[in-house]
Amino acid sequence: MRDSWERAQQEAGLSGLKRLGWHSLRRKFATGLKAAPRKDLCELGGWKDASTILKCYQRPDEEAMRVALRNRSTLRNEDFPLAKRQSNRQ
């Protein structure tokens, strides 16, 4: 496998680049399909355990984080009754 990978890198003109290997492709794949259900992503990528995807392969995606923050609901005290009662005691 390693020989095939190194040959493919040479043919693509990418030999000598550091940190470019098989796992780089798997990380890109897992990160690109972050929105897919974990079960489906495990099946597509050949992972037996979904925790492996989170521990080793998926990387933070700056754009996805921006969208998540943009779409969050505004938190208000009335959303948290316990916090409201505690603030009224003071």
C-alpha cells in the first residue's frame, strides 16, 4: 500500500510534502461529510466505531462553526427558570 501511495504522490507531483498520506485523505473525507449521520459515515469510511471518527479523523471546520453560531437562538433568562429564581433572590 505504501509503495502505491508514494508512486501516486510522485505521479501527482506531490512527493516530498510532509503530512500528506492516506490518513490525510480519511480526515478530509470524514470532515467533509460531517453532516452525514454517524452510522452512514462509519459505513462509507469503513470505521467500526463512530468514536474513532471523532477522536482521529474529523477536524474542526471554521465555516461550520460560524454557521452554528449564526443559527443559535438567543438565550434569555426566561429560558432558564432556575437561573431566574436565583437572580430574584439576590
